[in-house]
Amino acid sequence: MSTLLKINASLFSSHGQSSQLTERFVTTWLDNHAGASVVTRDLAAEPVPHLDGARFMSFLAKPEERTAEQQAVVAFSDALIAEVQNADVIVIGLPMYNFGVPSTLKAYFDHIARAGVTFKYTATGPEGLLSGKKAYILAARGGMYAGTPKDSQTTYVRDFLAFLGITDVEFVYAEGLNMGDDSKSAALAAAHGQLAELAA
């Protein structure tokens, strides 16, 4: 049975444009994958704490030497990682805020990138430990940025996922959403068409 992990990164939770794209994708995907399950991680409804020195040191501490507080930090990270490990498909609703990814998504990434757990260092460099998964990134943007130097999101997200071993990554863009009603309607229609094909 397939498992899909849906990650909404919009500040507006399920009401954001990117979250609505993920919902549309998942609905179609479920129609075509009988018996599949969906796990939802909403970073607005349940924010992941931003990484600080204390949390980072919790990851580095030896298991037998961790304090109760450090163990709680690690257990929280372990739960997030387990969702990714158990997923066959990962769908991320990705809004663009000030030319970058939401800070809540960065915080989430910081909690699932754990040496010896989701990647390891080797003599030839880091090796991701989460291979064999498919990821769809549904990017909603107010302006037009794909393929331009101002699109820092695509490279960053693709490189981060590859660092964990997730290299089968597909991006769908809905751009120009704040450039008038016609632009918004056309962008969403095009994105919906792509989503329908990918989820089939």
C-alpha cells in the first residue's frame, strides 16, 4: 500500500494557494491509487521550532548522555523523519516569500537532515539515505520567477532533497498569481492540468 506525505508550507495553512494545489493533487492521486494512505504535515497548524544551538546539540549528544529535554527534541525530529521514511510519495506545497522558501519549511528541513539517519558522510562525500521516493513540489508565486536568477527556491529544494537521497523530483509552477485575474486564472488552469497528469 502506497503512502503519500503531504507537506503544506503556506502561512495560511490549507487556505494558501500552494496548499490548495496539494489538496487538488492528493485528491486525484487517491482516485488513482486505491487503498493508499495520506499523512499531512501542516507547518502553519503545527510549526516546527527553528533550529537553535540547544536543539542542534541535542542531535549531536550521545543517546545515553542526553538529558530529558534533549531526548524530547530528538524524539520530535525522529517522528518527522519517520513520516518521510515511510512515505513513497512526498508532495510539498511551496509558496514563495521574499524570493525564498518559508522559514517554517527551512525549520522542518533542519529537523529531518540528521547525519547517520537521513544521510551519512563517506570518503567520497555525503550520501542520502532516503532514496527510492518520488517528490512533487507545487510552487505558487505572485510573480514570474521560474528559470530566472530570482528563483532561489527550485535549486535549493532540489539540492536539499538530493542531499537526503530523493532525486526523483518534479516541479509544478503556478506563477503570476498577483498579476491580475487573467494571469491568475491562466496560471492555475495550467497548473491544474499538469497536476491531473502527474497524479493519474
